[in-house]
Amino acid sequence: MGDRKIDVIYNDLPCQRYGIYEFSLLKYSLKHKSMIYPYQKLLPLEFENDNDNNKYLIENYKTLGPLHSMLCKGIEFTSRNQFPIVEPYTGELPENLCSIHRLRKKPDSLLRVICAHFFTDDSNIEPFWNNPFKYLRFLQRIGWIISTDLSLYSNMLLIQMLWNSFRNKLLSAFYQRNGIRLIPAPSWGDLPHIELFMEGWPKGSIIAINSTGIGLDKRCRYIWLEGYHAMLDILKPIHIMRYGACIEGERKEMSTYYPNNNKTGYRYGR
């Protein structure tokens, strides 16, 4: 059961491209007893050897959810923490943004010139995660899309924040692999783990950043602004598409600001 790893470089760090992404067999010895955790495949790829009778190889089709839908096939992951790698975007900037849930029944003539964003409630994003292939053709009709933005609240457990960060990056890489023009949208949940939240997002890219929901709360504004400057140091974006209110202290000279159409309903309809 080889995993066909190929060394690549991501953000100056060695990475690996995985044909089959799997956990190694973990053994823990305690005096005369050994605790063995099953060797479990995480991705829904066929077994390379149909005659392999290794009882520690498990393919849990019923509980993998969208990960069983070949979502990860062909995607590169960082070798440090296995986050999906999102490619940079350096093309032209869109003129207009509209929330994804307001574009479902719009004509192609509009979709071709609009940029869809996911800076909206998680309930509008979860369907795209739960049924990634169902919405693929719809997204391919849109001129640009911005990465999904599943919430990273600072009062979440770390594992909850990392799971949503993983899902945002995985869907972004999946969309890019299927020919969708995607603008990366890095986000962060707290400051001590900022490098984890940035891992997988591209360097030297045009990116989109959301500040809706920050409001006047001093703690939220502090976390947002400190994370923003840490993001600049790590990713070094070439331009920032800013959605939401301007936050004092951000880099206005390298930003293009777009109105918050979640408030107004925008001219493209509710």
C-alpha cells in the first residue's frame, strides 16, 4: 500500500502531494501490552490491492460524508499539518460582489460578470460543503467566486476553528481544480494559532478579507487587526479585496473596498 508521495515546495516549506492520504499505524506499548490503533484510510480512493487482507485497513463509507465524494482527489496538502493548498489568484479585480445565496436564479448574463462571495451566514454555506458536486456547475457559470467563509469565532474550541479552516481551504482547492476562478479569502479565529489558520493559503496573491461582524467590540477589533497584520507578514498579498467596514490601522493603500450587500439587499436582489 504505497502512498506515492512527491515532494513539492509550499511557502518555502517542503510539502508532499498525496495520491492516498493515510495515517500510519500507531503503536503504543504499555509494559507487556500494546495498544494498536487501526490503520485507517481517510480518503475515499479505491484500494490499490483488492486482495489485501490487512484487517487494519478500513474504508468507512457511511461516515465520511463529502470526503467520500472524491473531493480530495488531485489536491495537494501541506506536509506540516495536511491542510489543502490553495493556488494564488493574480488576475483582474471584479467590479461587483454579491452574496452566493442571492444568485441562485440569476441569468448567465449576470453571473458571468459578477463575483460571488460567501461572507454570509454559515447556513448558506453548509449546503456547498454537504453536496459539493451538486453546486459545481452553478459555480462554474459565475465570473469569480471568493473562498467559502465558514466561521472561525474566537470563542470556539480550537478543533472547531481548525475544522472550518480546513473545510474553507479544501473547498477552495476543489473549486480551483474544477476550473473555477477563485479568489482566496484567508481568515483567522485567534492569534496564538495564526500560522495554522494561514497554512495552505497562497503567498503573493490577490485575496479577499471580510470584516463584517466585527462591530465596535474592542476585543474583536483587536483580534481582527492583529491577525490582519500577521496575515500580511505571512502571506504577503499583492492586493486585498475588502468586504465590510474599514478598520482603523489596516492597509488602505493596497485595498479595494466593496459594500456590504448583506445589509442593503444590493441591486441584484434579495
